[in-house]
Amino acid sequence: MQDCIFCKIVNKEIPAEVVYENDAVLVFKDIRPAAPVHLLLIPKKHIPTFFNLEEEDAHLLGEIHLAAVRVARGSGLEKGFRLVSNCNEDAGQLVFHIHYHLMAGRKLHWPPG
Ligand code: AMP
Ligand code: ZN
């Protein structure tokens, strides 16, 4: 999608610190980290919010979880990590291309605000 910043990262039109990539998923560092480890996991396919998910997209969510575990293992995060996604305005979604935040490296508070 033309004006989507995460599609531009997928298409290498703007730079990002990519830590993992496969056919379906891209994982890169959040530009404004809120924890010692703060990564974003996205499907390469442009899907604005969970409300736009189609049946055929269901496997992408599994791919994202598998990528999260792969990256967490590779980064020594067995003590734990948080995987969260903000859906729409009230949840604070700013980029309308589905993404999960993987946060780790410190004790994370619950519940979030
Ligand atoms: P959300 O509020 O859940 O939509 O989160 C969007 C996230 O994208 C924020 O944590 C931003 O810091 C992050 N972000 C925005 N632009 C970029 C970028 N160009 N590269 C990496 N992370 C970004
Ligand atoms: Zn996009």
C-alpha cells in the first residue's frame, strides 16, 4: 500500500533494523523503544487492522507468533517477553498495518495503561 510506512519498510523504500524475515513476516526494531528489547512483527501483506482480517490471513498470525518465539530464543529471552497489538484508535494504534510489539529485557508491568 503506497502511503503505509510499514509497507515501505517491507519494500526496502525506507530503512529499518531488520532482525528476522521470511516470506510472510518481517521483524524489525521499534524506532522508539519502550523496553531494552522492543521489536515490531508485521505480516508483509498490508492489513490495516484486525477488523480487516480475512479467513485466508489466519495463518499470518501463527507465522508472527512463530517468528516471535524464534527471535526470542535467538536473543536469549527465555525469561519472558510480551507480545501485544493495539487495534484501532482507543487502543493507541498509530500505524494502520497490523503489527505486534515484542517487548522484553526488563520486568514489564501489568496491566498496561
Ligand atoms: P502502535 O501505536 O501500536 O501503532 O505502534 C506503532 C509503533 O511503530 C510505535 O511504537 C513507533 O515507535 C513505531 N514506528 C513508527 N515508525 C517506525 C519506523 N519507521 N521504524 C520503526 N518503528 C516505527
Ligand atoms: Zn502496509
